[in-house]
Amino acid sequence: MRATGHPRAEATLPGSVAASLDELAKIGAGPDGGVTRVAWSAELLAAYAWVGERMRSIGLDVAVDAAGNLIGRWDVGSGPAVLVGSHLDTVPSGGRLDGVLGVVAAVHAVARLQEEGFEPERPVWIVAFMDEEGTRFDAALFGSRAFVGEDLTGLGGRVDAAGTTLRAALDERGHELERTPEANRIGEVGAYFELHIEQGPVLEAEAIEIGVVTSIVGLRGYRVRLHGQANHAGTTPMRLRRDAFAGAARIALEVREHARARENVTANVGKVAVAPGGANVVPGLADFTIDVRDATPGGLAELEAIVEESVARVARDEGLEAEVEQTFSLEPLELDSQLVDAVERAAAEEGATSRRIASGAGHDAMVIGRHVPAAMIFVPSRGGISHSPDEYSSPAEVELGMRVLAAALKQSLRTEQER
């Protein structure tokens, strides 16, 4: 039975997807053209307010849950909801599309369905998950992990570059870390869709309009601390140094070379801090991250062993003490075959060229998709560039992606008889 009495939106969503993205990009904009909206920041919450206003303009019930996820609900029909969205947080000086496209396009897609007079048989929820990127606290996929019921209360002591703990950041925004389990609503969801930029060069290189994502890569993240001995750079002989940064550099290069020697494997050291930090002081501490990815469980296990062995051996060679903390661990995920087929059909309905493609980046879909059927849609990225102010997909590409998303949603929101 359909729910009755839910008000139809009195206002339609103005403008195109690209116009909405341009407006939202002003929040957190930097002088280099990049956008910075890290987890729990004033800029991110301002973006929430902007998107929340547009959700309300099409008649959705809007709230922020205990884990900081923004959710807009079109509570029509019956049964488990179809969830659609992505995230609004960015890396420092990141692009205008990563994550954001999936949320903005979801709002436009639901507005499109409403304007067509489409009546869903199931509820539709739009979500912007908190802290997908993990930039500030090394707590990637925080919101989606809370949504599926993972216990995140042990992350409260993680600190950002300014020394603020995750717990304190939540407190400042009126949230309590101990209440994040209240965000667990995966039991009310039956399927998940996420539109995203490819963040790679394949679609553009092959002149393909839509990527139909079949799988998402697995990943491991580490924080490594090497402890040596700070000393005068001019008076300490090279052979007697316990240089923590030299050890970090060796590890970074070793892990990089292991990845370069293998197909579909990546490795990255993206954050490095040294102390005391003087130009004429041998570094006594190096604190850095390692990110490794592979499409197979066996490949990930091999990468784990490589990281552990490299850190231990280099620390021994350089006379250092090492601490290694695994900050995240996610297995590869095959997306739901029926929803993958639905996305392919939706692309054909919209007259778009498409191809099946694997995702080398992590997404909230890899968390949600372990609990309910999930699918992803990619649009091309110019030059394959992402996490950069140069990130770009054309207005026509993002509009087509939204239309394919709407068509895929429509398939999932019909009854079996209507299909």
C-alpha cells in the first residue's frame, strides 16, 4: 500500500546540476580554486545547511543523525527505503565534484521523478555521509560505518593537525561520540545507489559517457611513527645518525616500488610530519601515513606483509624504534549484479554509451554494499584528475549522470508487477 497524505513539493528545484554544484563550491572555496570542507568543520555544516534547504524545497523531511549524516526522506510507499547519495566533505583544497556530485544529483534526480509525477512504491532517502575522506582524523567512511552499525566510539582519541580530538570536534557541534550507534539504520534500507566522478582516465580516454561500476578496490591504511634521536645536523657524523625521516623516506620508496611492480596495485604516503622540525636538526621523529590498495584479498594480504616487513627492517637498519597502527581496513567488494544490470539499462534508456568498470577509489558504497544491494555510476573525469582544484566533469556529463541515476532509481522504486 502507498502511504497517503505526504505533501507534494510546492517548489521545484531550480537550475541544472552544474549550477547547483557551482553554488555549493563557494562554501569552503580557497584562493587556488580548490574547496576545503573537512569533517565537522563550519564549512561542512554550512554545506549541509545549503543542501538541506534544497531537500526541503522538494518536500523531503530533513535531519542530521547522531553520526553527523545529513538525511532527507521522501517517505512514500512501503517497505525498505532506496538510499541514494554520497558525501559533502572534501580533502584539503580538493575538487568541486568528488562526493558532492552524488548528493546534489540525488536531489535533482528525486525532483525530476516528482516533476514527472512518478509515484514510488518504496521510500526514497537521500544521504550525505559524514567524513568519507578521513582527512582530518584518519577516520575515513565514518558516517557510513556508523549507519551500518559499526562501533566507532574507540576513535574518540584521534587528533587532527591542531591537536583537537575527534570526541572534542563532535562535542563542539553538539554531538556525543557515545551516541553514534543511534545512527544505525541499515535495517530500514533495501538498496543503495551512488553517482560519482570516475577519478580516473578510462571513460574520457575511450569517449564513454557512463561507467557502470562492478567492483570497488580493497584498501589498508596505516599510521607509522619512527623514533630516532634529534641532534645537531652539523656535528653528528652521518654514520652515527638515527634519522627518523631518512627511515620514513626509505619505507615510502620501498612500498612505492613494490606497488609499481604489480598490476592494479597502488601505494601512497600522503602525510608526513617530522620533529623537532629545525633546518639544522636531525629529525628525531617521523610520523606518516601509508595507503595501499589492491582488487583482491590475496593481493591485500601480500601488501600487508610488505608494509610490516619494510617498516621493521628499515627501522632496524637505521637504529629506530617503530610504531605501526592500522587506521582502516576494507576488503574488495563486488557490487550487486542486478543493480549493475539496472544501471546499464538506465544508461541505454537515456541514450548514453556505457562500459563496465572497476573502482580504484574507496566509496561509502563499499560500506553500505556489504549489507544491502548497492550500485555505482561514474561520469568521466577530465584528465583523470581528482582530489585537486583541477578536478572537472562537464555540465553535460553531470546532467547525464543525474538522468541515468533517476532512471535507475525509477527501476528500483517500481513494484515487481510494474517491472
